[in-house]
Amino acid sequence: METNALSIGFAGLQLENPTMLASGVMGYSAESFHRIAKSGAGAVVTKSVGIQPRVGYVNPTVVQAAAGLINAMGLPNPGIDVFSEEIKFSKTILRVPLIVSVFGYSAEEYATVAKKAAEAGADAIELNVSCPHVKQTGAEIGQNPKILAEVVQQVKASINKPLIVKLSPNVADITVLAEAAVKAGADALTAVNTLKAIAIDAETMLPILANVKGGLSGAAVKPVALRCVYDIAEKFEVPIIGCGGVSNWRDAVEFFLAGASAVQIGTAVADDIEVFRSVTKGVENYLRKKHYRSVKEIVGLAHRK
Ligand code: RRO
């Protein structure tokens, strides 16, 4: 087998292996991105950053579910001006692509933050249009194809870096939003952000999270995320990054077969920071056993049925 069986290039990005740190995990520091890269991640996605600093919601912000976590952090972030310094420093120590996740309350705000992140050295921008807490016209930006297209267009016009759009699973037909993003200029799509959820305490008889509702991640969401990737791959040629419940090589392989070119890992990092290495090793063994020379060869193979 070639030594580069795991390397993959898409949307102007070149990864040594098809695993990435998902946005929202390990915060904002260059040291933590470096630690993740040392654990074998092929790329790192930052927590979402906006134009102004935000403290986020009060605790409790995370609650354990049967097979995952429900969070409502509320976009805590230092703001792009402070974070730009961290991006610059990260670029001096990080040897894998740094993808900066960006959010905003308007297309202009998204474009401003994305431009600053790109100028600071981000290798790509991931647009978080699917955060359950950023609302326009009463819904997430990523639930309205017209607003989504506007945001993607403005950001695309303001940067010269690959543009990834992270989609919400909280929609009736994700391919409608995927189409809007691709037509507006997205170079790749991440599928998906967290599933809207709630946890209620039988003793206090009240919702547990301070924000009442949050987003479910982890093993519980994997079948939904896989279906989203499958649906998008069925209709469009765009590169897809699978996200939702990956914790071992078999999960990752399932996402490749559904049509993803890479996977993001988030919730599983909390249990085992070395998860990137074990997933990569397992995928490599799988490819060898099945006589494939590269991950690229198995992307989308489940669509033969
Ligand atoms: O910060 C959050 O509460 C949060 C964000 Br920005 C997001 O995109 N997804 C999520 O589950 N939580």
C-alpha cells in the first residue's frame, strides 16, 4: 500500500489524513490546537468566532445524554480581533491546516469576521450557519436557503481561501440548504451541526440547561448525520466533511462510504484525545484488508445500492 493512502485533497485543502477536530471542542488556544495535531488530527477547526467577544450562557451549559452530550454554550468567544493574534501564533507552531469557524448576525458581519480570520492566516473558513443560538427572522440562518445564499456569497467575495459551510440537521430537507450553499460558492460542506434537543430533570421538574434547549452530539446523532451526508452526496458533487458521532475507525469508514471525503471528531475527543490516531490507524488497516489504495477510492461507495 502507498504510504499516502490516508492523505486526501479537496476544496483546495491538503490533509495528511482525513480526520479533523470538530468546531466547539478544545476552545481557542494555539497550544490546544497543537496538542490536537500531535494526537494525529489531519486538520483543526476552531470554536466559532464572531465580531464581538461573548461570554456565552451561564451554567449548566452541558448535560450528559444516553449516548452523547447536549450543549448550549451560547457561542462564548473572544471576538475576532483578539482571536486573530491566536491564529497568527497558531500558524507558527501548527503543521496541519487551521480552519477558522465563523459566525455572525448578518451577511456583512460574517464577511468581516471571515476576512479578518483569512488575513490572520486561516487556511480555510468554516461558516457556522447552523448554531441553534444565532437567529434571523426567527430561525437559524442555515434553515433559510435565501439568507444562507446571501451569507455564503458575501463571505466568498471577501476571502481568497477555501470556504466550507457547516449545515444544520434541523431542517426537513438538507439538500435544499446544500444546494443554496453550493450555488452561492461553497467549496465544501460539513454535515452536520448538533441536533436540537432538551434534557429535563424529574426531581426539579425543570429543564436542566440554563438555556433550556441545546444541541445533541455524539453517538446518538451518527445515523442522522450519516443520512445527511448520504442525501447530499446523492445529489451533488461537492466535497463533504462528515460530522456527528465519530469515535472509531468504523464510524469514519461509514461516513466515507456515505460520501464524505473527511470526518470531524468532537464529542469523542472529550473521552480520548488520541482518537484521531486510532481512527486513522483503523481506516488504514481497513483499506489494506479491502485492497484499496486510498480513502478516495471508497468515498461514496454506499451509493451503488
Ligand atoms: O456555542 C454553542 O452553544 C454551540 C454552537 Br456555536 C454550535 O454551532 N453548535 C452547538 O451545538 N453549540
